[in-house]
Amino acid sequence: MFNKLCIIGVGLIGGSIARAARQCGLSKTIVGFGREGDLPNLQTGKDLGVIDDYCLDISEAVLDADCIIMATPVGAIESVFTLLKPYWNEIAIYTDVGSTKGNVIAAAERVFGYVPDNLVPAHPIAGAEQSGVVASLDDLFINKRLIITPDKVTRPDAVQKMREFWERLGTQVAVMDAGHHDAVLAATSHLPHIVAFAMVDMLGHKDEQSEIFKYAAGGFRDFTRIASSDPTMWLDICVANKNEIMPLIQQLKDELDKIQQFLDSNDNQQLYNTFTYAGKARQRFLDLFEN
């Protein structure tokens, strides 16, 4: 499918793309790019056979590459575009894997003065709490969802090629507007992470924290699992998508205030109704997801 795949950022997602692409035979050569500080991780990727080689020089990394995947934190996307600008190839396809998409298009406009028509923003909804190439998996994307958010100028053939690429990696591909993507992900992913971070931060600062965590059951571990996610990555995501996240935080505060009022007024029926509706809403989600 590709002659040379260049992955900028060979971490969990970038490494997993490389592993899966190799397993599916989607590129003859896979090269990783990183900075001097990334050298140990890049060497590990090569030693593990995740990538064929790596470069610390961007011009060498993208030379003759027909697909460049930017698998860096969302906060780094503008600096990556700046790095790529002198070597941008109109024939190649460029894509990313960030959890926010409006900022990708905005960053391209700032760097290039326009959105290149061979840029295909994308977001694989997959991941883990671990990071680095050692955490990468060749089956990370199987049966996961992938969202492509083309700009109005994005070439249809580039979108189609990336759709095929991701489908061959095992994902279910959807195409939507970047703004719609950011609103949906703010509610389904970004807010839940913030809630988990906030809850563990609150409990962790209590004087009796050792007792709280000692007697925490499996439900606590399940609910707060995502609080172990990379804080740098989630800082970038929250900053990039704050305009969508902040209204949701307010709505959640209003919901908690409502429950507090039910408790204060001993309105057990309204409390029961809230819990019942939530359970049914979650079941609708499970039915939809399983089908």
C-alpha cells in the first residue's frame, strides 16, 4: 500500500501502528523519527522490530516517504508542522492520531497559511495507560473505532486511502466534521478522564488516604483506571479542547448539585429516578456498542 511509512513519535500509538502495518503488509519500509532525547525509545523500537530504522533528521526521515503519520501529543502538532514545512511533499499523505481535531486544522492554517489538501486528520479511539514503544501492540486497533475529520479542501483520494489503511488495521472508520468530533469526544472521553483525575486527586489528599485506598473495591479500580493515563498527554488534550470541555464540567457540577439537593431534602424518589435513568442510558450505550 505504501513504499515508506514515516512515523513521527514511536510511542504506544505510533508503535502500534507500525506493528499492525507490518503484520498486514501495508508498507515496504517503516521508519521512525524523534529528537535526541527519544533515542533510547527509538533504538528499542528498532531492536524489537517495530520499525526498520530511525532518524533524528527530519529531512532524512521523510525522504521518499509516501505516508507520514504524526503520532505526537496534540500539543506538539504545530511544532511538527513547522518541522515538516520545508520538506512537505504534495504527493505524500500526511495524517495524525490526536484526540482533538480542530486544533490540528487550526495549527496547519497558522503554519502554512492554508490547510494542505493532502492532510488527513484522524483519531483512532484506542489506547492504554502505558506509554512508549514497549507498550505497543499489533492488535491495538482491531474492532476499534477510527474517526477521519477531513477539511473542506482535503483530497477525496487521500481520505479514501487512509480509510482503507485503517480498515485494514481492523478499525471501523467514520468520517465527520472536526468540530463535531471534538464535541463528541469531549463528552465521551475527555470529561470522564477529568472526573477520574479529580476524584483520585481529592481522595489522595485526604488525611485518611491510606484507609481509603486500602479498602477500595474493584469498582474503584475500574472507575479510576484512566486516572493512570499520561498526564502530559491529557494536559495537551484538555487545553486543546477546553472550549468543548468547560461547558460539560458546568453541566456535571449542576447534576451533582441536583443529587446533593435530593439527598439534603430526603427526596429518595428523585434520587431513585436519577439512578434508574442512568442505568437504562448506560444499557442503551452497551446495546449500541455490542451491535
